[in-house]
Amino acid sequence: MQLPLPWWDPGPSPGRPASPTRPVQRPRAPPPTQAERRIQIDGRDVAVQIARHRLARRYVVRVIANGGVRLTVPRGASIAGGLAFAARQAPWIARETARQHQRAAPWTTGTRVRFRGELASLAVTGSDIVIGSERIGRSSQHDDVRTVVESHLRTLADRELPPRCLALARETNVTIARVAVRNQRSRWGACSSRGVITLNWRLVQMPPSVSDYILFHELMHVRQPNHSRRFWREVASVCAWWREAERWIRKHGREIL
């Protein structure tokens, strides 16, 4: 009985030549790695990391910390189409890359930082840092300026935001459990099903009217835990300037978040 050949060719063995009817197959070259996917941004090659996600419904482009781009591709969508989409986002990618580089730069005299909605230039001396109307002391000239300033702004937020939120809750007849200030990286505030409101300390960098809009927004989630038309009607009933506030956030929010 003739046995079937194995799916691989074992090659010649002592006393037996290789089969003339089944040539040795060389391994195929591996497909391009993610790092080999590149697009042109401002005349330079930018690496693109491809990530398929079964729940994604559209292409999503993000600038990552190393200066490259992460492209999320929905299941079943083409990678070529995703790369073409990323290439069309070149102006936004260039702006976002510059923004991230600016955020990573050390803070010193002349660095401009948002405070109460205005861009204020830092003045750094041996023992003090001045931003707007605030004079911030530091214990050593070696203390990182950004760390000192952000710590001070966080202290202001802890002192100012909870009482303001509670006052607006009383004004709008909304009952909440408590208010907390957090270092949120992707949202300005949140409202839990138990009536706990958490606020981003960076609200103190916004104009007071925009910060108040965020507070009203979260308070109205106690009444409507969604973003339905009814929710937006509730927001409009207590915050007539909410559209202007949203425009400010869209224009300047990425500077501080």
C-alpha cells in the first residue's frame, strides 16, 4: 500500500533522493509588520500602527506618544481604506502632533497656560511662580514648574468647584449625594446613578461661564441620565449659553485636557 506523502517535504535522507514530483517549498516572506505601514505628514514618513477592533464602526485615528499614529480599523473594513482615511487627516495629525510636543515641553518663564479662560504667561523667579493673579510659592528652585502650577490649580479646584456645584444644585432643585474633584484624562465631568458628581480639576482653566455649563450639564444628568432631546431641553432651561460654552470647549478644550 502506498502511503500519502506528508504535507511538508522532509528533504533528502541518506540513500533517498528528494521526490522529483514534490519540490521543496521555500517559506513565503512574512507580511509587512505594523511598523512598516507609513503615511506622509508634512513631508515626513509617519509610522502607522494598525489595530482591528470587532466593535469599531468607523476608522479612528489617534496620535500616540512616540509621534506615530494609531489607526483603528473595523472588522471587515480594508486596511488600505483606513490608510487612505488617515492620509486625509494629515492636517489634523500635524496639529495634534505639534500640540503634544508643546505639552511635553518643560514649563518656564514665558510658557502660556490657560487660567480662568485666559492664556497667561508664567513668570518664574527663584522662589515664586506667577500665573495671572496667582502667586505660587515653591520650596526649591529645582521643583518642576509644571508640577507646582498644576498642584496649585488642583488645590483651587478642590476649594472652588464642590461649593459651586452644590450652590447650582440648590438653585436648580437637584439633589446630589456629593461632589468630588478628579484628575480625569478624557472627560470634564461625570454623574453616577447614585447622584455622585465628579469634576475635572482643569475646569479652573476655563472661563467661569464654561465651567458653570459643565456643572449644569452634570446636574441635569441627575434628571436625565442620557443625551436625549429631553436632556438638552433640561440643559437649555438652566444654562441659556450652553451652545457658546460648547463652542469654546471644541476650540480650546484640547489645550488643557
